[in-house]
Amino acid sequence: MSTKEDFVTELFNQYYPMLRTLCWRYVDYDRRFANIVDESILDTFVQAYSSYDHLQSHPNVQGWVIRTGLNRLKPRVKQVRSREKHHAFSLDDPHVPQIKLEESWEEGKILQLDARDQIDELCTALTETERQVYQEHYVQGFTLQEVAHHCHRSLVSVKASLRQIKKSP
């Protein structure tokens, strides 16, 4: 083995348990991040291998390992959490299951009339812009991009309006 490999092996043996514990604490021991934690730790030691010359004279190698490990972990965790947050509010999810009720024709019509009344009540509580977004997206079936174009608004603004509509009492 070369000196470089020995150095990284020694770093790994010395700091791996501590870095693993810190990374798991950072993600609150959430098992969803298991692969990300492992990848971040391994990337840290790959970076140590690449930075061998720099680390030879570094005054605080332990601090470097910790900081590099967390710097590798944080953006990955943030990306996952951001995707989850976005997915929670995604309004264009084609994989949402469609519920089919087993009911008679009359029951279906009564439910439709009740739903129509509730929708009409909700629409009266909306602003003009929210009503237009609602009508174009849910009633007329336009995509969010098309609604944004028709309303002369940004896509983010249209999504925010739809989230506001969902929150309306």
C-alpha cells in the first residue's frame, strides 16, 4: 500500500464511527437517509484521498473530516426534503389514485349535487384570480403551465393560488 492509502485508511479507522454518529444525528436517525449518510461519509474519505497533500499539513484533521462530511451530507438531505415538500404540494401528480364509488345512479347524482353546492360556496369565497385559476385548471382541464400563460402569471404563482384554494375553508 502507498503512504496515501495508508493515511486515508488510518483516517477512516479513526474518524468513521464519529462521523457516522454525527451524520445520523444530523438526519435525526431517519432511515430514509441511510444511503445518503453512507454516500456522504464515503465521499468524505474519497475527498481526503484527493486532498492528501493538503491534509498532511492541516492543523485540525478531525475538524476537516467533520466539516467535509457534513458539507457532503447537508445539500443531499436538503434536496430530498425539498423534493418531498414539493411532492406533498404537487398538483399535477398523474399517479394519484382515482376513487371509484360503488353506488347507484341516484346516489351518485345526489352526491354530485351536494358537491356542486359545496364547490359553488367555495368559489364565492375565492378572489377573482383564484376563481380563474380554479376554473381553468379543474373545470376546463388546462395544465398549470397553460393556466399561468392564460392568467399572465408565473407558474409558482399559479401553484401558490391552488395551494391557497385547497386551504380555503
